[in-house]
Amino acid sequence: MNPDLDLALELAAIAADIAAPRFADRDFTVTTKPDGSPVTTVDQAVERALRDRLAERRPDHAILGEEYGRSGDSEWCWYLDPIDGTSDFVSGDPDWMTFVALGRGSDITVAVIGVPARSERWWAARGDGAFRDGEPIAVSRTERLTDAIVNDDWLSDDACGAPLTAVARHASAVRSWEGRGLLSVAAGVADIALAAGGHAWDYAAAKLIVEEAGGRFSDRRGRERIDAGDAVATNGLLHQGVLDLFR
């Protein structure tokens, strides 16, 4: 197997071993970041553990994580989000995730997303396809926007605002899928997914998994980036049509 993918899977397992028991036991404290978002002692403990392992296994690589920022100056960078969906973690909702990815800028080469409370794992390596719990996954083959299903995990507050409205007006339906967001496209459950307000560590792993499942991932301007603060994932066939709506 790909040694970097092996390591990414190991990191996801370390994260699950730390976070899942503390989620089940409600063994954590919560504070508020300067941006108003919650952070728990588990977020911090997981990221420290992952950084420690990377210091042993890939000491020459840089790291960019949600809780402790960037370290190192290598062109190769590990993107870490120890608990994506901290509000879910705090409230007892099992849809929180751990994101691990490696790449050079937006060129991601390995990716793992774990959903520990559901014993679920997604992964991909460049050129080797995308998988969910060991089974290969693929995007849909929907060709017309009027037949498309749009995933929206923010139905209650419409975090994507006008772009979501523009796409939904032309699509067949808007649905939420258990907090899976961009992964819904990789699984073929949705044809289009939008995200807003994220950072590189939020999008790096999803980008590769969507692409290796046969889809396309970009920001809303069509750039192959993970650091633009927003993301568009489609089955590829619909991508240009969706981007045209934003213009």
C-alpha cells in the first residue's frame, strides 16, 4: 500500500481511539474561540497526538491544523482537523468527523475522513480511487441540472446563502445527508454540494475523495483551491453549469 496512506489511516485511528471514548463518556470541557466557535479539550488532545506521531514519522513535513496552526516550511503539508463538527460532538450528535490529508498546496495526494461514532471511514490516494469502509465509491452520472440533487447540511441557516439559492432554483431537490456534506457527492447520494466558511483543513481531504470518486472539486470561481473559504463539489458533468450560475 501507499506508505503515506498507511500513515494517514494510522492517524485517523489514533484520533478515533482518543475521541470516541470521551465522546461516549462526555469526558471533556468546552471553551469558545475568538471567532465564537466552540473547542473542546478533545479537539486539542487529538491534534497534539497527531502532531506527535507526524514528528516521529514525517519530521520534514509541514503541518496545518485547526487548533495549532502551521508548523514547518516544507512544500509537503499535512492538513489536520481533529474534530470537524465540534458543535455536534458537544451536543451528542454522532456526525462529527476527523480529517487527515497530505499534499503540496491544493494538490492532495492522500486523504482520510473518519466518522468514529459511526465506525465509518472514507479514504483515497491519488490515482487509486476512493473508498468508504473498504468499498469503492463513485459519483453519480446525472447530466442535467434540472435532475440534480443538491446536498445542503445547513438547511436551518442557509450558510451558503445566495449560491445555494441560485443552484437550488434550477435543481430537482435540496436534501441533507447526515452531515456528510461534500462526501455526499463522492458517494453518489447527491450530484452537487456547496460549502462555505471553511479552511484548507476542512476541504483538503474531501477534495481528493471527491476527485478520486470521479467528481470535480473547486472553489466557486472554478479554481482548484482548498484555501478560498468556500467549495463546490459535483459529479463533474454538472460542474461548469453550476459555476456559470454563480457568475
